[in-house]
Amino acid sequence: MHSMNVRLFRLFGIPVEINLSWLLILALMTWTFATGFYPDVLPDAGRTELWMLGFATAILLFVSILLHEFSHSLVAARNGLPIRKITLFLFGGVAQMERDVDNPTVELKMAAAGPLMSVALAALFFALSKIFAGQRFAHVLMHNLAYVNMLVLVFNMVPGFPLDGGRILRAAIWRRTGNIQKATRIASRIGNAFAIVLMIYGVVNLFGGVVIGGLWLVFIGFFLKQAAQSGYLLVTFRQTLGHLRVSDVMRSPVVTVDAAESLRRLVDEYVLRHHYASFPVIDGGKLAGMVSLKDVKRVDMARWNEARVGEVADREIVKYALRPEYPAETLVGLMMKKGYGRLPVTDDEGAVVGIVSRRDLMETIKMMAYLEE
Ligand SMILES: [Zn+2]
């Protein structure tokens, strides 16, 4: 998904990106409004006018959602939580924070800021619809936008995580119990249940002949269900890994390859024998990089006898070598964001003492989460 983001502009110093999926949504929304809504309200309008109104609605809704997202971010920034960027995708947005919220009161303020902005926008568009009372198209457009912003508000206030209402509920439970994991679990379950109800209602609509409305409901429900699950997983990750160190997750001893070995021997003696896709490379007793099947594949098979492991290894990774005493949480960032599947662990002298794989990490998280339930 990362490569599908396009940087638009900066606002208050925060970069705003759109996910390319948003273009599809923009087209879908324009179409929905132009064919499913405005023809009923303005029966005598021409095709071009209907499509222009539909497009204007979709764009102004985009701006409304951006402002909603921004109000969350500004409150976050004010409370010392810098925002790295805002990505708009599907029908919503995600503000990426440098750090996680560590206090329920701040979370409460942050979560409430968005809905308050939506209320303000609804009021503004309603006022504009009164001002443009004499111009039929502008009046209908503004009136519709007031209505749509109210819908955004109502939808976001459903008390299921990760919607704003769910965040408010989570913050409230968190403040009472002091247990963020439990609070997140309850709020995510409600979010999940709400998502399922939306999807079922959407399917009922589909079969009842309300195709566009039904599809939207199924679509939003599906997105929400995923968000509820991943939001919960992320908190579980942080919570369970909180007490662990890299040494708790790593595997040792490790099979390492000398930089002077040939690629032929690497394939025959290491890959085929140990069934790993990558190995730490050692040069003079110290970690010199990682070598993977991908690196081997770049070299012509005819050269495998002469080519040395040291020539093809990824040496960048030495920078990210872990220490046994590091908190296990650092792994999540490196493995999930940078996409490393296996990372070497070294001691003070640079000798390899262990290795962490994504699978081991996931398994540890699963076991710890199971024990804590
Ligand atoms: Zn929001």
C-alpha cells in the first residue's frame, strides 16, 4: 500500500497524502451523487449540471474529511504528539503519529476534536445554504453537504474502535480501569459487531434492489471490520512486547555463512540443508551483512562457483543489527515497516549471537496474548 500514496501538499507543516484508492472513491461518490441523489432533488437539471454537482459534492466532502482529520492532528500536536503525515484513503483518513497516546485524557480530547469539526462544518454549510437560498444549485449543494457532514458525524460517533466514538469509549474505559488492552478489546468488539451489522444490512439492501446504497454499506462495513481488527492487534503488539527484550524472541545458535564462501556452496550446503531463505554473513568473526536467495538469484548461475557471498550480501542491514538487550518493540518497526524478514542480533564485538524472524515474533505475540487473556 505504501507505494500507492501520493504526496499532495503540506498544511501547518504536516504532509498530506492520498492513497490512490481515494481516486476510485472520488469517482464512485461523484457517480453516486450525480445519478442517485441530485436527479431526484433537481428533476429538471441537465446531465452536465448533475455531474458537476456530483463532482463538487465529492470534492467538498474530501475537504470536509481533511479538515476533520486535521482537527484530530492539531489537538495531538498541541499535546506533544507530533504527526508525521496524514493519509486520506477510502472514505476516511489516517493521521500517523510519531508516538502512541499514553494517556486517556489526551486520547479523549483528540478523538472528540474530529466530530466537533464535523458539527461546525455541518453548521457552516447549513448557513451557506440559507445565504444561497436564491440560487437553486448552490443552495441544494450546500444543503446536501450539511447533511453529508452530519452523516460523517453520526457514523464516526458509533462507539466502535477505531471510529472516533469508539476511541472516546476506549479512553473512558481506559481512564476508569487503567487497562488500555481491555479498553481496546471492548471498543474493538463493538466496532466489529457494528461492521457486521452494516454488511448484513447492505446485503439485505442489495437483494431488495437498492444496489448503490447496499454496496456502500457492505464496502464501509468491510473496511471498518478490518480497521477494528488491526487496531486491536497493534495495541496487543505493543502491550505484549512491552515487557520483552530481543533476547526473549531471538533464536540461537545461528547458522552463519563466511563472506568468502562461494554462492554454489551457499546454495548446496546452507540453503538446501537448513531451509532458511537468508543467512547472516560473517567476515573476520564480525557481522558483515545478510545474504538471501534474492541476492543469489541476481547472479548468473554459471558464475556461482566463482562469485563470493561477500560480493552479493546486503551490507545495509549491519546498521540495523539488534542487541539482545533492546526492547522487543523495536522489532515491530523494523520488520513491519522496513520489511525485513530475518534480522541478526550481535554482541558488543559485532559477533552474531542470535537471529529474529518475523514468524518467531508473531508466534511470541500470539502466545503472550493468549496467556494474558
Ligand atoms: Zn475522526
